[in-house]
Amino acid sequence: MQAQAQKPRSPATGSAASAGMSETALKRIDDHLKRVYVDPGRFAGAQTLVYRRGQIVYQSSLGYADRERKAPIKDDTIFRIYSMTKPITSVALMMLFEEGRIQLDDPVAKYIPEWANLGVFQAGIAPAFLTRPPARPMQIVDLLRHTSGLTYGFQNRTNVDAAYRDKGIGAFEKAGTLDCWIADLARIPLEFSPGEAWNYSVSTDVLGNIIQKISGMPFEQFVRQRILDPLGMTDTDFFVPEAKAHRLAACYSADGEGGMTLQDDPATSSFLAPPDLISGGGGLVSTTADYLAFCRALLNGGELGGVRLIGPKTLRLMTTNHLPGNRDLTEMSRSMFSEATNAGIGFGLGFAVNMNPASTLLPGSVGEYYWGGAASTAFWIDPAEDLITIFMTQLLPSSSYPIRRELRALVYGAITESNL
């Protein structure tokens, strides 16, 4: 019988002043969230955590996890983190890279042979597409940095993503199996030749398929054994077991008029049962405390409490801009929906990367990396300032409000002793 996972030692809680931050300024976060989002009914609730110089300096839970049942957000509330799954999947892939089992310039067709003849869209609608050969084959690095030519159906932009919608590929409500997605994608052309542009896509889901082929175990088992259990992330999984069902938050949709409607009732949610499709791009649920363990490991160079996920040089590679020509997302993105749209932002291997804070028109640091989820969750890690911020709420879509930009101003504005 396998021993129960032991969490690395919990982080200390310290005063803002001891971490070079202003307690008064940090309290503005609560004031802002209550005034602008929670009290007016734009968010049911929100949870925010700020970690700096080895300690939690700010932690707040506001409002409801479940507005209909008047259940408040608690420290152990479980949230759908959607695309905050992507960094975990990307780290899992890079663990195999460190073992010499995969290379970033490997053609994807080496692992998915049925994709060997994927063409690039020129004209037509499914199934009668006119295509041309790509300028070069899709590589593993293209999947990690979203330059693969794949897409998401919900972008509602092209005939290609219409074909994704028809097959249910990448939908929020996961259907079918990952193997079915892979087979269907073999019959849908790429949006562009790999490496030519950046387009938010199902690329990270495809990485999950490749991870299980290389490791010889189901993707979810690999993630559990190699990342979640060692870090003590016991509340992070691809579904919520019955014993924890009462902790799952409700998810809401913005109504376009400053309010919201219930999108996923936690009493009947599809997240209450193991899914047929294990999504490395958006399938996990988690807690703020669990995700902090993952972020702390990254901030510490890939290790936490004696558990090493990846080496610091590999992590540095992941958090360096990999967009061709060192361009930013404004120069390369064809995506109408993403978790990063700012000038000055590049993309690494699973993370957005801050290349030029001045171009973002926000405080920050060169080398800061981050991502977010479709239900407006977000995190960022700033190695230069020894800083982690995690924000949890449950509102679709993430583009409803500029909360992520506002949080950066609020958090960085609270720093009184900069490391730079």
C-alpha cells in the first residue's frame, strides 16, 4: 500500500513589513475587490494570496464560493483552474526532456504518426478543405509555445476552428477521449505553418497525449506521481471526489450587464466524476494552497522541501521568450482569445513571459512569468522580486473584466523595498 503523500512544510505567514511590503497598501486589494467586484455582484467571491521573501504576507477570502447556497469562500475551497493546468502539464513534459526521452525539436509526428501529413488551410469548409504543405513539420517546441498551427474552436474566427467546434475539440465541457481528439485533428488542417504565428490552442492537451505515450502510464497518473503527490497537492485533480464535493465552488458566466448567471452548479457539475477526457490544457481543479506549492517550487528553481521537479537551468529555459525573432505577442498573435494580450509579453514553454514592463504599461519585472484560467483565475511569479501572487474566482470568460491588470498595480504598489 502506497504511503500517504506528505506535504512539504507549509509556508510561514509573516508581516508585510518583514517582506518589504506595506500592510496598508495590501489592504487596498480587499477594498478594490469588494467595491468593484464582489459587492456589485460581478464576482460571487474572490480569494487572493501574496507570497514574498519566503512567507505569505497577504491572504484574503471575500464573498461566496456558492452564491445560491450562501456558502462562503474558505481556505480549502476548490476552484476550476482551467488553463492554469497548462504550466503543470508543461513542467511534466520538461521532466521527460531532462531524462533524455524527448527533444524540443523532435517532430510531433514522431509521437503521433497520423499527423505526418497535416496540411495548412487555404480554403474550403469541413470536410472539403484545400490545403498546402507546411513550411516545416510541427515540433514539440511548437506545442509548448502555441506556435503549432492548432487552435481552439471557441475563437469563432475561421473555418478551421468551426471544424473544431463541430467535433467538440477543446470545448469547455469535455467530451469524447483525447485519442478521439488526436484522430479528429488528423483530418483538420492547421491554421498556419508551424512557427509562423502564435495562436492559443489545444496544443497543451496534445502534450498530455505525448506524455502518456513516452512515460507508458496514463497522463493523469504521471502528473499525480511526479508532481502532485510529491508536492502534497492533495486537493488538485481532474475531478472532485465525493468526500470533497461540498468544497467545490460554483462557476458563473458574466451576463454582459455587470452581473452573472450560474454556469456550473457544484451539486451537479461534471467535475464531480472522473472524466473520459483528461485535459492537460484545462482539466484540473485546485486550491490556492495547492497551487502555491507548485509556484513555490518554481520560484525556488524547481524544488520545494527536498522535492525537485526540474532543474533551474531547465526552468530558466522554460521562462525565456521562445517566440521566433524574440517577438512579442502583439507581433505574433492571431488569437482572438487568450490569457495574455499585452505588448511587451513573450511566450516561453508553458508560460507568458514579461520582456519589457514599460511596453505592458504595468509595474513588473523582466523575467516575470504567469498564466491564467478561463474562469478568471490567475497567478504570476516574479523571481526578481521573490514574489508570487495567486488569484482565484469563478467567472467566465476571463476577458470580462481587467482584474489581472488591476491586481498587478495593487500588488506591486504595495512593495516598499524593491530587490531591483
